[in-house]
Amino acid sequence: MRDVMSSDFRPLRPHRITRGSRQMREKRTARALMVFGVVLACVELYVVLGVL
């Protein structure tokens, strides 16, 4: 059985995010939001032009 108080025991914790992966995730999120905005604008134009 493993000694919980030993120095080599590390409890499970979330992986630490490095600066590079954080920037990549932020770029991906920004790109996804831009695509979502463009799609939403197209849907709005379709609805508005469909009414006319």
C-alpha cells in the first residue's frame, strides 16, 4: 500500500496550462466566436430578406 504522506505522492490535480497552449486555446476560441458571429449574421440576413 502506498504511503500517502510520502514526498513522492502527488494527489491528482489538473494539468497546469502552459503559456503556449493557453494562447493556442484563446486563438481557437476567438476563431470559433468569429465563425459563430458570421453564421449568425448570415442567418439574420436570411430571415430579414425572407420577410421582404
